[in-house]
Amino acid sequence: MAEPGPRFPMNMINASLKELSQALAAKQVSSVELTTLFLDRIDRLNPQINAFVTVDREKSLKAAAAADARIAAGQFGPLTGIPLAQKDIFCAEGWRTTCGSKMLENFVAPYDATVVRKLEGEAGMVSLGKTNMDEFAMGSSNENSYFGAVKNPWALDRVPGGSSGGSAAAVAARLAPIATGTDTGGSIRQPAAMCGLTGLKPTYGVVSRYGMIAYASSLDQGGPMGRSAEDCALLLNAMAGFDERDSTSLERPAEDYARDLDKPLAGLRVGLPKEFFAAGCDAGVMAAVQDAIRELEKLGATMVEVSLPNSHLSVPAYYVIAPAEASSNLSRYDGVRYGYRAPEYGNLDDMYMKSRAQGFGAEVKRRILVGAYVLSHGYYDAYYLQAQRIRRLIANDFVAAFNDCDVILGPTAPSTAFRIGEKSSDPVQMYLSDIYTIAVNLAGLPGMALPCGFADGLPVGLQLIGNYFAEARLLNVAHRFQQATDWHTQQPEGIA
Amino acid sequence: MSLTLDQVKRIAHLARIEIGDEEALATQGQLNGIFQLIEQMQAVDTAGIEPMAHAQDLSQRLRADAVSEENRRAAFQAVAPETEAGLYLVPKVIE
């Protein structure tokens, strides 16, 4: 099938969700045509990027035909027929769902995650496939995938960030208009920053975790990754909402996250945490962040200095809490009910030991071991409880800061995308690439990344952090910024 | 603090992950690097601070003790490594 035909009303691979929605409603394009366009791009470009681990053309086209039927019958919503990429952490019935692990290499999910049910079943979006990720969402570079590293479309020798690196690379390379991601310590925001995208981690409890394969349950949260704040708002509208199947889902009335997009920023107080502007961030990243500050001032915002005095403890506290929860969550992989079983073993215990040794990758094992240790007798108080107390201090810092400001601003990551292999031999160096994002997860706050410039030709991501349930406010600030700048419309060269 | 090789092997056993001597040695170095990072927490005085287990202070919701799901045993067992007559097969544990 040929690429964009003459009857396409616009450059479809760069169209916003709103434009796609209007074109579908006006029948200027069908969902089958759009889906085919993106599937063809995946066929052509995915071999060099490795953003998708599973593509099923027949299944996608069937869903697209169903969406076209809904549109023809007049029974459709704003996202019906629009293709998307699903992070391979979301169970989707009939789709192989691997979570980037050999453990789940052959796992075909027998049910839909709530996010999948809402986006595909209810909103009528069309899945283009499942995107690559760090194994069990543990990683900041996507090098921890059993299915191989993902390449950053901006520079193929560099990482896309992680753990939602496949989703980020897919959208950056225009292999999908938008994607889902999940964020436990920065896994939406950091890859969005490194690939020049806009991504939002909602307040903990806003998006259902049902059917989202668990890493650290008190931190995990799904969210949108797209090319603009407006696109993210529209996807979040369809993703969010109370779900009785998730015990930590919040019972709140539905909101329109796009409602405040156009609100002027006059009077907005932006908090700049002095700890985020101290040493430790690359100069090129900091220069782009400073430019963004000046742009927001032009739009009427005022800057206030705030302090998050315990933020330097967020990485240490996270690497106790997240591994502790992971060691418990991942105990389910025992080679009995689903997942990998070693081909040869002796007794039952040996079957567990060998299946887990062979099925998990190195980083996952490291985190399980750290977790098992900090939860073990005699160490629980010194590590686990101490980390939870520090978590409270970190959350309290944000509460105090939000007395003086409406949103907090800083860099998303201390550097632009690093080279594949550059940090993979030193776990601690890798962990520090999430130094600005992790505190947000510990506190359970919403956070966003959005493009704010380039350093040496690589995208730089600005981070905006909001108070609890301030998603619409964050999206408003990001949208106004994107109305005044064009960083978010830049696209990697060579990915035509 | 640093972990001994025996401790590494003991944790691996607790986590039911088989580990050889060579892997244990490499793992020991990496875990000690991670614990060095974690140790920064120990300098912080947290007396009187309530541990925060969760981002939202919520009590668990209750629901009626009623069947809400249909029986999908066949679908769920279709992804199991080994089943027979609706049962999961594992090595013999009782002689």
C-alpha cells in the first residue's frame, strides 16, 4: 500500500489527535486507511528502531474496520478510529503481553487491562501493537529489554530513555500518533524528554492499574505519551477514571482534562526548586530550561524560588521502596500458572529457582535481591521503614512548596539521551538519571515532561510538577507554552 | 555496610533465584554499590515521622462478598506451562 495518498487532507503522520478526529468524522480518511499508513511505517522503520515488540496487522485492521463501522453508524467518540501504540505492560486479550521479559515471552493475555478496555473497547481507538520496554519497567534506557535495546529516533546510537522507551521512540518516529506509558520513577517523563515528546504521569490513583503488570504498586501509574499537551489531555480523558478492580483507584468524578488548555497564564506562580538548579545538571539542558523560564515569564507567569530540601534522598528511598514492592510482586512468577518454566529441573524448589534464574534478566534480579534483603528480618526497620519515613519528608516538602506556587518547574533529566552502552555496566549511574523525577512518584503527584529545546541536536525535556489532581493545570501550562514555541513540532531527521 | 558472598547467596535463595558462584560474586559488587547509595538515608533523623506507605491516605474499599467474575479456567490455564484435567502440574512434593 502506498504512503499518504492525494486524498489525505493533511500530513497525517504529523496531525494532532483533534485533526485526526475531525478528518475521521468528516470521512476524509477512514480508520483502516490511517491504521494501514502507520502499520506500513512500522514495517519499514521499526527494524532500525525496535520500538515495537509485537505487531499484528490483521488484528489492528479488524479493529480499524470496527471503528469505521461505528463512525458510519454515527456511534463514535472523539478518539474512535485513531491508532495508538500500547506499552507492552498492559494486558490486552489475545495479544502477546511480554513486559519486556523472557519470563512472559509467550504470554498471551487472557483479559484486557482497564486502560486497554477503555481506550480500545470503549473509546474505539485502534492498537497498532505493543511497544518495547525495560524488563518489568525496571530501567531508564530500554537496554534492559529481553527483546533488545530501542534506538532513539533522534540519534540511533543513543537510548530513548526508559522504561517506556518503545512508546517514546514509536511516537517520535511517527510510527504512532500517540502511545500509552507507565511511570514508577520517571518512566513516562524521562523517555518523553529524551525523545522530544510530551508525557504526563497523573496523580497516583487516577488511571487504573488493573491489568497493568505490577512493578512497585504504590508508585506505578499509567499515562499518555504524545506530541503535544493537547493530545495528552485527550488521551487522558479516555484513560482515567475510577475502577473498582483496582483497590487504589480513586473515586472521583470524571474530569475533562482539556478544559483549561487555553486559559491565560497571567498570574501563574511557578516554583523553581533551588535543588533542581544546583550542580549536577548538564549545561545544555539547563540553558534550555532557562529559556523556557523566560518564555513562561513572557506569557505572564512569575517565578518564585522554592525548596525541596529532601529531594536528594529520593533516589536512595526509591531504591528501597520500589525493589521491596517488586520482590513481593514478582514472586508470582514461579513457572506454575503462567510464564516461563525452565526446561529441566529436579524438585519443586529447583523448578522455581531455575525458572526464575533463567526467566529474569540481570537488572530485575538485582532489584528482587535488594527488595528481599531490605524486607528480611533484622533489616526491615533500618531500610524499609526508614525509606517510608523519608518518603513522608519528601511529600511534605512538596506540600510546603505548593503554599508558594501553583506548579513546580525544573529539568526532567540531568542529561539528554546518552549513548547505548554508556551507563549499562553501572546500575547506580543509571539510577541517577531519574534524579528529578522520582520524588514525584514517592509523593504521588502529577508530573509532565515537554520539549523545551535542544542540546547538541538532542531534545531537552522540561518538567512541570503539579499539586494533587492538578493535571488540567499542568496541561494548561504546557499547552500555552506549546502555543508560543515550536519545540514539540520538531521531528527527527531521516525518519521520513 | 557491605554484603558478604554468603549473604548474597542467602538472599538469592530467599528470592528463589538460582545463583552460581561467579554470578554471586559479580552480583555482590553491584549490590554493594546500590547499598552505598541507599546508605545516604541513614544519616537522616526521622524520629517522630510516620512512615508513608502510600501516596494517598485511603482505607481499603469494601465490597459485598458476592461472585462477580465468571469462571474462565480454560482461558487462564491455556497460558500455563503444564496442566492436566484442569489442574496445574508441578513436580511431586509429597512422597
